[in-house]
Amino acid sequence: MGKPDILAAVDLGSNSFHMIVARHEGGQLRILDRLREPVRLAEGLETHRTLSAPARERALACLRRFGQRLREVDAGGVRAVGTNTLRRARQKRGFLEEAEAALGHGIEIIPGYEEARLVYLGVARSLDFDGRPRLVVDIGGGSTELIIGAGEQPRAMDSLHMGCVSFTERYFPGGEITPACMERALTAAGVEMEPVGAHYQTPLWAEAVGASGTIRAVANVVQAAGWCDYGITREALQRLGDTLLSAGHVDRLRLDGLSDDRRVVLPGGVAVLSAVFETLGVGRMEVAEGALREGLLYDLVGRLGEADVRAATVESLVRRYHVDELQAGRVAATAHYCLQQVAADWSLQRPFWARLLRWAAQLHEVGLDISHSQYHKHGAYITRHADMAGFSSLDQQLLAVLVRAHRRKFPVVEFDALPGSHRIPLIRLGVLLRLAVLLHRSRSETPLPDFRLRGNGHHLKLELPSDWLEQHPLVRADLEQERRWLKRADLRLYLGA
């Protein structure tokens, strides 16, 4: 199957949902369509962090419209992600299932670290960054991303819990804009930035660049008012803040260049941006057209080619935690050989399953750098909680479960906690990884004998040469123990010759 030439990125943001559709040709992206709807998902996050019924319906209605546009786009050419509000929401699995049905494509929830990386990629590509260090700021509905990077490579990234929707709701209730409200918002933003501010202050960067709706809206307003000629200056931002206070309420804001849906969340956005300028020493901020969705498109191009950042991330963790790369390579090769033999019978033909199994094999001993005792649990913790560029939160959870499951008792509870559609494939991948690890327990460079593996539902038959098993009694003993462990998970391992 060829690579799709039509690509689409969907950003389920806390304030707005965005979709961008492009044609990939000649190594370039040509934008075909852009859609944006002000869903205000963060506004619907209730006290117990559940999504309100009106917010869910707004989101699903928008995704159904997006889905109509994507009906003819190949699934491999679409990447849809949820950000801060969906990261924070509880009991969201049912909503995600409805959302995926409405869109017609899978939806990933990405960690703040990954959101920052994608924002930087979109901004860097849109402005053709050179090697000078730049500060990139993206103020969303529920979070603000800070990144310093040069060229296309970010050097420092943080995602902070402050955004235009969340701050407007919290500090400007009912749309009131008073000096006391603004002071509380500025103080809260300063407190949020305090732990990381020193890492992003001048002179660590040569130029500041802003992205996404809040910053573009502020730029449109201050330029339309004649307060600055391009971008956003500190003085222009201060004049905008004074104008908000003079209006006293969002309903009385009448500013050229400001849309109605952006007006209602402007106070929180201006407070956050003002705190960024003050804390980081920004004098002027340029505004970029590219942001998260453009970054998603460029990242998707890399995945479809030979530049999947996830592979580089895994290799970086391997080096960081001093993994025995020769052993990891042997296990990965054998796990792949096992997968090839059972992929059709066990419904594991998706390319993602092969990649996930390879990454798990590369990382299965990552916990040894902490302690040999319970190292599979240490490895699962590292894999689950590390900043892993390119990986969604679910991707990391799947990878961590495989690392956890590669030895000792089969952790059925860990698999039961996975989304329903992933549970059975992950159990089967876990079994294949366990067998590959077991067969290479001696860590010998001597090649394994040819063996056969057949899967059928809850049954797996492993055929090894009888004379080889006689010469390797420890392997036979390990396989007998493995049979007992897998039986507790309602899996049957049969040995033959």
C-alpha cells in the first residue's frame, strides 16, 4: 500500500478545535483546507473534572462536521490529538469512543511535553528558523507551552497549567474585568511560571515568537489600534491591558480585529501573555502562522518516511539508561520473528504493533540502571513517566505495560486497565516479548535454532528441536515455568518438537 498523499491534522484544543488538510507532494505540504470552531471544551470541565453534557455535544457536533471532510482521507494520513482539557478530564473513555466515531479516526491524548514539541515544530517550519536560539510561546485554552530551540530542534520545553479559557473563568467570573481580577490573574500566572522562569529568560534566546489564537488575536488588536507596527511590543500589550480595565466587562469590549468568540476569553489570555512578557523579559514578540496542527502534519510526514521521532526517542532512552544494546537487539529480532509467524492468526498485522513490540524489546532492560531487583517494574515506571517525544499518553502506557510484563508473573491487572480494543493485542504482544526474552536469557551471541510458533486464540504452540532443548535444560525449565505463569492469565503454551 502506498503512502497517502492527502494528510490531515486535527487539534482538539481547550478553546477551539482545528483541522488542517494538506497535500504532500515533492517533499512539500500544500494546504488545501483549514477549519476552526470555538468549542470551548475547557469551559465544560466541571468541578470533578468531568465534561459537561453541553461541552460534549459541542465537541461531538464539531467532530461530526470534521469527519465529513475526512471521509475520503486514508486513515494512515490522519492524526488527531487532544490537549490540556482532555489530559485533565476524568472518566473520558466513553467520550473518546464517541468522539472517534464522530470523527471517523482515532484520537490521541498527548502529554504537555509532546504538545510543546509539536508546537515548536510547526512554528519553526512556518518561519524557517535558522540556528539562532528562539523562545516560542503558545497560549492555549488550558495550557501555555514554553520552548527554547534553534533550527528545528527544541532544547527546553515546558507545559504550564494556565490558558485563556481557564484563567478567564477563574479570575474574571461573569466577564468582569477589574483591577483586582487582573492582579489576581497576573499573580497566579507569575506563580505558575516561577519554577521554570529562569530557564526561559533572556539572554538564553535571541528572539521571542508567539503562536496560536490568543497571541494572534492580541497582535491583530494592537496593530489595528496602531499601538505597534508588527508583532506585539510590551508597551502595546500594556495599552491593551489598560483598555480591558477601562471597558470593565467583556460585553463592552469593542476592538478592531477581535472576533466575538475570542473576545470572551481575551482577559485571561492577556493576563497570561503579560506575565510571560514580564517574567521572561520579552520586549517584542513576533507572531507565527504555524502551530500545533502544522507541527502534527510535519511529524506525520516524518512517520510516513524515515524520520519517525519515536524511534530516536527510544534510542535516546537506551543510551541514557545504559541498556545492553546487543542483548536488546537480539531480543528485538527474535520478538519480530515470533510476530511474523503469528501475526495473521492473532490479528497483529497493524504496523504499529510491530513497532511497539520492537520498542518494548529495546527498552525491556531500561530499569536495570536503577536496580536488578524488580527491574521490570522500574523500567515500566521510567517508560510510563519519561518525557518521550512523539509518543501519546496511551502509547507510553502500552509501552510501559509491555516492559512491565516481560518477566516474572504475568500482570493481568495491568492489561485489564487498558482500553478494550487494546487489551487482547497487548496481551499477545506481551507473550511474544516474554518468549523472546526467555530464549535469550543466556545472553549468548550463538544464534537460536530455527523454531516454529503458532497462535490460536488463547493457545500458543512453540516447536523447538528436541536435541536443542536437551542441550539447554535451563531453557526447558524456564519454558515450563512460563507455561504455569501464562496459565494463570488464561493462556495455554504448548511445547513441541
